[in-house]
Amino acid sequence: MRLPANHQETSATTRRSTIRKLLQDYEEIPTVPSLVETVTTLTEDVNSSIDALEQVIKTDPSCVARLLQMANTAFYGSGTNRMVTSVRRVILMFGFNAVKNLTLNLTTFDCFQTKNTEEIATVQTLRLHSLAVATLAQRIAKTSPRDIDDDLAFCAGLLHDIGRVVLLHLFPQEYHRMLTQMAGEPDVDMSKVEFDTFEVTHAVAGQWLGEHWHFPAPILQVIATHHSTHAANPLVATVMLANALVHKYGVGFGGTTRSSNISGLLRLLGLPPRHAEVYLRYLDEALPHLLELAPSP
């Protein structure tokens, strides 16, 4: 995705309307990945078969290879020495909803293609951060006494920062430079810097893209509000907590977030303070396997 030449340099005061118009109208904005759309339809149809889902996934060799890679890692795999060699086995291991989530992870970020080495590296850092947040959000949802759909928590965690990818592709040099500078400034409010620079934050840009792609309302709410002062509901709180802990662990770019009130979020989710360390240890265990799944540039 690239801006037309006459849009490459715009004043900060016009960028907000420009970005929204581009996300709504510009012909090179990618549509939702066709594989994800088809897989989502199949997994939500109670009459769908494993055969039908398998055949659809097998149309994307890259996705097949990475699903098999995930299935054969110790962290996500079956815990046995048996090598997983088929998409059917992956579906049986993980279930329909998990396969839908994994397919979303493996394809969404690939919609934004670039040949710029620095930009690729930045996207992969964002992908790793998002995958870590998704994995931890799912864990939090499973362990919280609140009624939170853990599959939905995974998807919301995965997509919460998709607006960063949007801004990176609309303004590659400026956004990459901003992220690089922020990496060494943990006390700076990144959303404020984004707004001062682009007249829009990644949360708003992500919401606009999600509307363009017809994301479910709960995921749109997470994307739009994951840096808010207060969590609107347990799902938002789950992703806010996961995001804060992943940043605390050091996966992602610098800058503070309003969601860094870890103790307050734990309390909102009915969890004791000690769970912060429990979740950080979980991240420590998960990260080597997540690195395998977020390819290097």
C-alpha cells in the first residue's frame, strides 16, 4: 500500500482527514485476506466439515507451512514426539476456532507488502509484539474469573496495534523514524507523539481499517480503546493488561501507555497482584516459540 505521489507530503492539520479518506476509498488499501474470510465463514458454520476447512487452507502453501511449524513447536504442539505433517492433524489438534485465529495471525500482517528493509524489520517487530499480546491475552482470559472468550481475546490482542502498520505504510519514513526514536524513550506517551505528528493515533487508524475490513464490534472496541484511561469491559481490560505486561517485558517499541496501570487492571479482572509475575513468567516461557512464528526480515 502506497500513497499517490501528491499525498506523500501533507500538513499535519490535513492528515487526519486524508488518512480516513484513503482507508475508505484508496484502491490499494487491501481487502480482508480472502483466506481469512473463507476460513472464518467455515469455522462459524456448524455444518462445516474438517475436509472443507482443510481444502481451503491448503490453497495457501505459505500458511500451511507456518501452521505446521506452529504445530510442531513444543509450546503449541501436542507434547509428543510425533511429527505433525498434515493440515488435517493441525485442525484436530487445535480445533476450528484456534485454526481461524492462527490463520488470521499468519496472513493479516502480510497484506501490507514492502521491499524496504527497515520497514520490514519494523513490521516484524510489531508482529512479534502483537503475537505476544494475543498469546498472553488468551492466557489471561482463561485464568480470569470473568466471563471472557479466550479465542476472542487472542484475536483482539493480535489486531490491537494494526493501526501502527497502517501509519507505517502511509508514512513509512516518518513513522519508522518516530518508532526508532521512541525505542529509547520509555517515558514518552507514544499516542500523543502520533497525534502531534499525524493528527491521528494508531488506535484511530486501526479502528478505521477495522471498519473497512468489517471486524466484529468487540475487536473494533479493543483496537479503538486499548490506550484509554479506563477499560470499557473485561475483554478490553484483558488486552490492555496483556499489552502493558508485554511492554514491561520488553517486546515492542518504547513509549508509555495509559494502560500501564497493571494493578488496577488485575483488580478489574478479579486477579490477585501476584498474577503479574505469573504472566511475566508465562511470557518468558512463550517468547522463544513466538520468535519462531514471527519471521525475521
